[in-house]
Amino acid sequence: MAIKLDMLKCFATVAERGSLSDAAQALGRTPSAISMMLKQFEDHIGAPLFETARKSKLTPLGAMIYEEARAEIGHFDKTIAVIEGLAQAEMGYLRLAVTPSVAAGILPPVIRAFTAAHAEVRVEISDMDSSAIAQDLARERVDIGIGLLPEISGMARRALFTDAFGVVCRPDDPLAVEWDDLTWRTMGPQVLIANGLCDLIDDPDFTPLLNQSRLRVANTTSLLALVREGVGITILPRRAVQGLGEDLAFLPLHDLSTRRTVHMVSPHEGRLLPAARAFVQIVEKIQFD
């Protein structure tokens, strides 16, 4: 008798739940059916997989087989997700993942152009940090990612634009009055609201200011809300605050050369589904700089 996926799922669920009854409830089967399938599996292996009849503790062999079973189940689930994603994409489905600063700064005109040309496509947009985007791309949970992304094996990476960092504050902040020669050293003591992009800046004159910060906010919307309330200033790339209104001022720093480079990452051309291919083509036509 060959080992079947149902056997692996049955065994793994019993190991995770710790009892036949709990596993049966999770799988929507009777405890007797679970017990019978588990016995068939153990008979095929030729050795017990649990220390006791209560199924609460795995044998050493059972623990090793559990790790292999869990890996195989995970692979199967991933395959099913990819198949379903392919089917949805063929019908007009696109999954995008972008960093919050990109979502606010450049995504609206891109989406406007794409939806105008492809009104039949359903678009799902998730905003998350760059490391989460890279993970979802590698796991094929999203079709295209845009952010500060590394090279990912088997995928194409295109640089979209670079932009300079600067101080973001209220227009009535004293810094905004005479900022023509603004530097880290001339801005004086400030309450800095740090964010993840601050970690890209390796300027030694910025390090003391970052180290003294007692506020760190990951979400761009929350970050800018605090700046608008006068809680402090923050440091962001220029496009992160582009088009966000006249209640924010962006002040370039003359002693800061660090720039952010935003990339678009997707499968290579031959593996792109129709909706994703159309999106990439539209993005490549837009001049961001």
C-alpha cells in the first residue's frame, strides 16, 4: 500500500493536536476513521509513531517522520495556492505588494493608468515592509513587488527611480524658515520620529540624532500624522511625501548624499501571467524621475 497525502495529513494533525478526537474534529472525520488511517500508516512504516495509545508524544522515529510529513504537506498547499493563483490570474487577477512610502508616493498614477487600460482586471494591493514583500515574492504569494528589494533568485529586478532624503516637518516649524543651508549639525536639537528608512542613512553626523530618538513608527500614515501634530520631525525620501498636501514641508539636507533606490521585482518575462505582464509594461513606460 502506497503512502497517501491523506495519511500524512492525518498523522501530522494527530501529532499537532495531541489526541485522536481533536484531530478528528480538525479534519472533519470520526475518531475511528482517524485511528484506522493512522494504524494503516504505522503498519506501512513497520514501527509505532507514538509513545502511547493517547497519541500525545511522538517516538524518535515519529518525530523525524513528522518533520518530513509537514514539509510535504506545506509543498502540496503551496502548489494548490499557485494553481489557484494561476487560474485567477488568467481570468484577470493581479496581486501587488508595495512599501507604504511607495504606495503613497507613486502608486496612484500607475494604478490609474493600469485600470484605465485593463478595467476587467481585479487588483489586490498589500502594503508591507520590503522584507515581507521579498518573502511573499519568493513564496509566490504576490505577482509583483515594489520597494527597497534585493535580488531574488529566479526573478527580474528593475530599478524604477532614486530619490534623496530630507527633513519632513510642519511648514511653521523653525527649520522651514531658513533651510537653504540646513545640515545635520545646524538643525540643532530636534525630536526625531524615526522610521525604517532612517536605517539606510549611514552619515556619521546623523547617527547621534537617530540614537537619541525615543519614537519609531513603521506606518507612513501614522508617522506623518505625528509630524502634522508637531510631535517632531522625521526623515523620508522626497517621493514619500509627494502630493500629500501643503501641511508638510520637505527640506533637503546639503550634507546628505544617501539616496533611496526603489525596484520592481517580478518573475521573468516567460513566467509572467497576462495581468502581471500588462502591469509591468505600463510601469516601464512611466518616467518617474
